[in-house]
Amino acid sequence: MPEEKRKYSYAEYMSWDEDFLCEVLDGEIISMSPSPTPKHQDVVDELTAEFKMFLRGKECMAFSSPIDVCLFAEHEMKYEEIKDWVQPDLIVVCDRSKIGEKNIIGAPDLVIEVLSPSTTKNDRLIKYKNYEKAGVREYWIVDPYHMSVEVYELNKNSFDRTGIYLKEDNVNVGVLEGFSINLGNIFKD
């Protein structure tokens, strides 16, 4: 198990107990969160169902947490060299070569984070900046308590917020042409 105030590699992480999940950026643990709340998990599950149904039979694939995303890794890197991995709530990967046997190698096309009280700072600041830097094409921040979705799209090297959507809205998925989600199916009173 990890010690505090130390830098870690993905190789070390892979040797730990399988039940231990954490996120690491620049070798430092940024999150060892408790299990998500039922409300959080319901929103993740509903979004996952929408993406899975739309993508069935298509090139892109959707994955829900826990799945390790090695944001800045490349295929030829050894696990000892990888110092960044996160576990977004939901991702879409359109380049199948990024899908490794144990993880995702490089930036997904879409990342969705569903806020929890314990993860809000990471999702809005730390992970936001790293997703932007890694080249994630589209980033959603979903607030299950206020029933809203903020959408950010990569414009050159930085995210532009392209909209804020509420329960009664439909959200177009920018990286997947022809796909729109009715948020009334995602958020429940």
C-alpha cells in the first residue's frame, strides 16, 4: 500500500491489492476516494447506458469507471515510466489502438466526470487542466445534485465552455456526430 508524500509509478500501482484504487498525476496521489453515492452511481450508469447503446456496432467505445487512463503514456513506455493515471467516471475512445490489455494509453476523445463532494476540486481544477493538456477533445462535468452538465471542447490547446445544460435539455455529444442525450433520462428527482 502507498505511503504519503512519495512519487509513484504505474508499475508500483499494478503491484498493489486489486481492490485499492487511486488516481495519480505527476507521480503524486490526488485521489483515494470512498465508494460513490447511489445518486452519483445512478447518473454514471444512466449515461453509460446511453453511450453504450449509441456506440453499439460503431468504431468508438465507451468505458465506465474503474478503468485506468494513462493520459500522457505512449505504447512503447514501460510501466515504470508512467507517472499519470486517472479513473474518469465515463470515457469514449475512438482510436482502438489506445485500448490496452489493462488500461487506456493516451487521451480519450471524451471524458465525463460526475461530481461528488470529495472530488469536486480535482474534477474542476486538477483533472480539468490535465485533460486539457493531454488533448481530450471534449470534457463534461456532471453535477447530479444541481442536475446540470457543463460541456467543454478543446479549441487548439485549451478548453472552451460550449454550454451548460439542465434536466429539461438535450445535450449534443460533440465528438459523436448525430448523438444527443435527453438529460431527463439521466437525472431523477
